[in-house]
Amino acid sequence: MATENKSKPSNSSKNNKKRKHYLPYNKPVKKGAYPLRPGVQGFFITCDGGKEHQASNEAINVIDTFYEELVDGTETKAEQAELSKKPLNKVTKFTYSDSSSDNDDDDDEDANDDHADDNDDEKTRDDKNKQVATTGGDANDESGPENKDGESVEKQTEKNKEKPENHNNKEAEAVEPPVKKQCVEADAPDSGNLPKKVEDKKSVDKLIEAELAELGDRSKRRFSKLDSGCNGVVFIQMRKRDGDPSPKDIVQHMMTSLASTKKHVSRFLLRMLPVEVTCYTSDDEIKKAIKPVIDKYFPVESEVPRKFAVLYDARANTGIDRTKVIDTVAKSVPSLHKVDLANPDINIVVQIAKTVCLIGVVEKYKELAKYNIRQLTSPKQ
């Protein structure tokens, strides 16, 4: 019988089979479940290397606070400037300090009154002894001497003793707090108002449930983080709704308020730039994506021409030509508006992360420390 030599499987094939067996649905796991992609808008943020996760959570909180300020209009620039001028150290005066001093004063007055009552009692006793000595009666006599009105001296002294006791009782009644009234049916609120309160409570509960459902569903969140794929870079996506301000307006409000207040709002964030559109890094894609941005900020029929400059930066992409991208962006602007690198009115930001091109617009770039939060809030700036 001829023996057949069967080839044994190699170790590498065994390891691959084991790995595929433990993967979900025998498919490889993708790193970065929510990667940065074209067709989104939001905020391009640089942070300390290795702190991307902490920086993204911190960025969402910071952006959300300034978004609410901008929408609600709770704080103005003048109010923020006044808050920065006010001293942080304040003298706190507790209410019980005044009440304790008042109680001490009341105690002193009560002690003085008691002392005065004791003196009155001693005087009455001396008068009684004098009257007994002059009339020649006995102090232990039940009837005792009589005064002009026909009353005995003992009765008169008893009345005098009752006076300070009655006085003390009146003071005690004045000091005692008023008795709390018991809740009766007459004091109960009208039953007609109860349905309104119940309806208001139900409406508030529904709003809270809707907000919790919105926070649980990632697709309904206003701000969410996307994986940029670059070290020290965070991207926060904004799902803009009707009536919401643009990322440019939010960042502009943030930088101007931080420049006036010098308030520390972040620990890991460095620079924050608004992103209006995202696309792939090809000339045709950039021309198509940048057209609505140019129409919004550089209109053709504008009476006053605007000076602009292009700010370019690339990360994790060495195959793209820098001058070619800048020329493509500059030629998309109408000829009415001129290039001025020294003192531009508005800057067009072009950030490239791997194969994605992010485009946005900023104003007062140099005046606001190039939108660097850490430099803007430092006391030296």
C-alpha cells in the first residue's frame, strides 16, 4: 500500500484561524469607530500629545458652554469685563453672627431687669419694717397695720410681689415665638390649580426624557468627537440645526470673551479653529466644497472688497503639494477681493489630516493670539 504524505499546516495558518474565530462575525476590527470623513462640519482642535481622549471630552464641555451663552445671550462682553475686575476674595458675613449678638444684648437686658426687681423687693421689705416699728404692731400679726386706704401692709406687699412676677410673665410671652398654625381644609389650595401643576410636571418629565434619549443616541447629539487619526489633533463634529450659530460664530465668541476675561477654561486644549466644510484632498473636490464658503464670506456684488490670506497646514500627508492647494483656494475667491498677507481682514483656514481637507474662515487671527486658547488666557498676553 502506498503511503500518502499529508502536508501539515503551518503555525501561521493556525494562528490566523484562531484570531478569526474570536473576531465578531469573522471580520477584522476597525480602529477608530467614528473616523473623520468628508461632509461634516465642526471644530479642528490641537492638544497635548497623548491626551486626545481627555481633550475631546473637555472640548465638548467648553464648546457647549459658549454655545449656550451665544444662543441665550446670558452674558455680554461688558458684564464679563466687570466680572474680571471684581476681586475674587470676599468677606462672608453669616447671619447667625448678628443674631447671636442680639441674643447677648437681650440676655443683658433681662439680667438688668431681674436686678431691678430684686432691688424693688428689698425696698418694700424695708418700708414694711419701718411701718411696723412706728405703729408698734407685731410683724407676725395676721391682721397687721393698716395704711390710709384701710388695707393691711401684708396685702400691699403681696401685691407688690405679684407685680414683678406679672412683668416677667409678660416678657416671657413676648419672647416666645408665635405658635405655628395647623394646616386645615380651609387653608388648602384650590383643587382647580392641581391639574395645571400636574400637566406642567408631565411636560417637564417629557422634556427630560427626550433630552436623555438625545444624549444616549449618538446620531442626535449636537457635539460629538471624531477620530482624526493624527497625534495631538481632535475633531468635534457639530450637527447644526435650524437657527443654530455656525462654528465660526461660536469660536469667534469664545475667543473674544476669553481675551476680555482671561479665564482659564481648559487644561489640554491648545488651538481651536472652525471648520465649515470637509472634502478629499484633490483639486476638483476642494473647488466644489469651498464654493458655498466663498459665496457666503466673499460675495461677488460686495460694495467693500475684503483682504484675505490663506493659512495652510498638513498632517500625516506628505504627498500633496502645498502651493497647488493654496492656489486652488485663492483662485476660487472673486477678483474683487485681494490677497494681503500682512494685514488681512479675513483668513481662509485649510487644514489637511491624512486624506481629508478641512476648510474654515476666521477673523482677527493675529489679534486673538492665532486662536490659541492657552496663550490667549495667559496673564502675559
